[in-house]
Amino acid sequence: FDRIIWNFPHVVGKSNIKHNRALIRDFLAATTPVLAPGGDVCVALCEGQGGSRFEGRPTDWLQTWQVTERANEAGHLLYASAPWSDAVVEGY
């Protein structure tokens, strides 16, 4: 795949940061064998949820999904963050 998109993932039930961190890490790891060279993975999260330096809103990093670290654990690199827009995904 040239691009893999997952919009607003979360563990079912009461919010649990530890489980959501594992969810995002495992998803990213699963994309590796099917992602084309030069392809990218787009994951839509709520503002402040990812905890990356790219997010404009300051947040308590310990209360985030720490998406940069989860991406690194899965062999990926977070290189951008942008506000969600359905215009980015054709037919959404």
C-alpha cells in the first residue's frame, strides 16, 4: 500500500492510556510488511492525544499516547502532524 489510514483509533471501554499506546504501536508494526517503499501511514488522533512535539497544544506528555515513541518502537518515524481534514481522504 502507498498509504494506510486509520482514523481515531481507541481501545473499547474506559480509556486506558497503556492499552491505547500498545494498540497504536502494534498497528504501526503491522503496517511494515505491507507498506510500499516511500509509503506512509496516517493516523488521526484527537488534539493533544499523540503527545508529539508537532502538536501545537501543550499537554501533559505522561497522559498522552506518546505516538513518537510508539512509532519508533514499530520501526517508523513520525515526520509530521496536521489538523484533521476530510478533504485529505478522497470520498470520505
